[in-house]
Amino acid sequence: MLLVYRIIIYFIIILSPIIILIRLIKNKEHPIRFKEKFCLTSKKRGNGNLVWFHGSSVGEILSVIPLIRELEKNNSVQKILITSSTLSSSSIFEKIKLKKTIHQFFPIDSEYLTNKFLKFWKPSLAIFIESEIWPNMYCNIKNKNIPLILINARITKKTFKKWIIFKKFSKTIFNKIDIAYPQNFETKNYLKELKLSKIKQIGNLKFTESKNDTTKNLNKLFIKQIKNRKIWCASSTHAGEELICAKVHLKLKKKYKNLLTIIIPRHIHRVNEIKDKIEKLELKIITRSSKNKITKNTDIYIVDTYGETKKFYQISKTVFLGGSLINRGGQNPIEAASLGSNIIHGPNVDNFKEVYKLFHDKKISYIAKNFDKLTHLVNKLIKINKNNNNKYIKIKKIGRHILQNTIKEINILLKNEIKKT
């Protein structure tokens, strides 16, 4: 099976010029830095111990920023490398001030490129985040005797079913992992079935509080424009959900003349498609990137910029989390909840069911199974427009506890590795 995988990757590399060109046209690749995916590095390694983190995109990268900030205090670590695969994640990283940490794009998972990557960076630890499993990279990491860690590990039912089809292959790959730290019990059980030998559960790193540079407040002029508006936010929305939220706005607008609905799509390249559909409802739309002034006639404000989600959670105490009215498994509600928002979500939250169970018990989140229920909940919660911050003290305590235990584990692993060298 590994041979088949390598043949597939080989053909992807052959087609990569066409793939990259299409992605460049769609603004999904950096016009210069895409070369990093072929191991044409843009940064120098330097001397000393290097700890490497890899996460797919924005959410994974942000989840480890508090951990990286703590790790930067370790004098035995001279440099920290973060790799990711998406343009949005690199854009977010540019806004975060870190002293020892640099960003590169993750190479294509070919045997040759991953080996070249490891020869250049020579990491003391390789730390992969959530569900980032790359067979060629994993094999080369183990061939070089670099400790491989899967942190905040997340295996969904859908992903598990795919891995279990190829039992022998999956066992070979998962056995390359020295230790995994699952974020929930479901993942822990799946990792056991995938024959991973060492598992230790600490908790979900997304509970950790990140005080990074992406959370600056909205400017005074913007705040002035939305003064006296009733606001709710639909975040991480997927195709179909924006239109539902716009229809909720249309219905509630009859009751609240000063209603403003903020929509933050999961994929901002869809913004023109979203606008076209909502404009058919004769609603007035402004996009964040246009920098146009919000007026009393503005109905929908679409955030089509990177790294500003937290800013809008800070001004909206009612947040609908997308990927949940459609069958996408839901989006992570921890960030919005930790900033004091009441959460609304649809019935499809399999990806975060343990988190949502906790939030339901604490009366932080509410389920909307359809349009009518979503309308009802938005109406109910925007009337309150405030929350009891005591609800969120426990969330912050959980986050601090998880962060402390995780950094302790990483420091032990790093100390053991330094002793070997």
C-alpha cells in the first residue's frame, strides 16, 4: 500500500505545475513562497536545537501558539519551526509576534522531498497537530530517529473508517508515532484500534487561552458605526448556511430595525458566491475588505479577511457556528465561548460532540435543528446581549491546566532527546 501511495504522490508531483498555477489564479498559493512546498526554503535554519510543529491550517496553528510561547522560554531551544499547508495560516502567522519561531510551507509528501526537508531542518522533535498523518514524512522521520509526536490528536469516525480499510498499512504508519495526546475520548479509542502503542490524554489544546497579536480590538470608527445595533454573528459558515442566516436576518428585521448580521465564511474565496445569493433577498451587504462605511441601511456585514474572527466575537454575544446545519460535523466552538459568546449550532456536530456536551451542560450552547429554531434562538439571545462571565471561568481554568501539562510533557521529551545528542 505504501508503494501505491508513493506512485500516486509521484503523479501529483508531475501534475504539480498545473495544480500550483490553478491555485495561484484562485489566490490559494503564495506567489513566491509556494516554492517552499518543493523544499526551496526561504529561511535559514541556524544552529542549535530546533523543535518543529506542523498543522494543516489556521485552527491547528492557533491552537499551539500558547504552547509555542511557553516553549520559547526554554533556553535549550534555539529555534522553533512551524509548517502548514494553507495560505491563510501563513497570513495569520505573520500577525503573531514570536522571537524564535519561523514559518514555512509543508513540502509535498514525496519520499525525496520529505527527506530533503528533514536533512535541512534537522528537528530535535517533530510535533504534528490533530489529524496530520503523512506516510512518507512519517517514514523518513523514523528513519532519522527523530521523536514523532501527535499532539491534540483528532480522529473522526469518518477518518477512522478510511484508515481501518487498510489495516496493515495504517498500523505501519501509526506505529511510527512515539506518543499521541488525543483531544477527546473518541480519538483515544480510535488510536487504540489503530494499534498506536503509547497514548496519553491531557485534553483539548483549543481550550488554552491565546493572547496573540491577532486579537487587537476593532478600531473606534468601526465601533462608532455599529453603535446601537443589535448584532449576531454567523461564523465558519459553509455553502448553504449563509443564505439560511440571511433569511433569519430578513425575518427578524421586521422586529429589530437596527439588526446587523455578521457573516464570517469558512472559506473567504466564496464571498462573491455568497453575495450573489444574499442580494437576491434585497438585503444591503458590505464586505470587510471593501472598507466601506456601515450605515443604518446595512443588513449583512461579510468578513472576508484573515485572522479577525476573535474581534467580532468580542462584539457579538450571540454566535452561530457553521458546518452544523449541513452535514460537515460542525466547527470548533471553544474560541467563541472563551470570549463570552452564547453559542448556537445545528444538529451535525460529530467533530466536537464532547465539547458541545460540556457546553450544553453549562448552558453555553444551544441547538437549532432548522431555520425556525435558529430564528427563535437568535431572537431570544440577542435580547439578552450579555452573559454571566462566571460560566467561562471554568473554561479558562481547563485551558490553563491543559497548557501546563502539555508543556511539561514536551519539555520532558525534549530533555530526553538533548541527552542523547
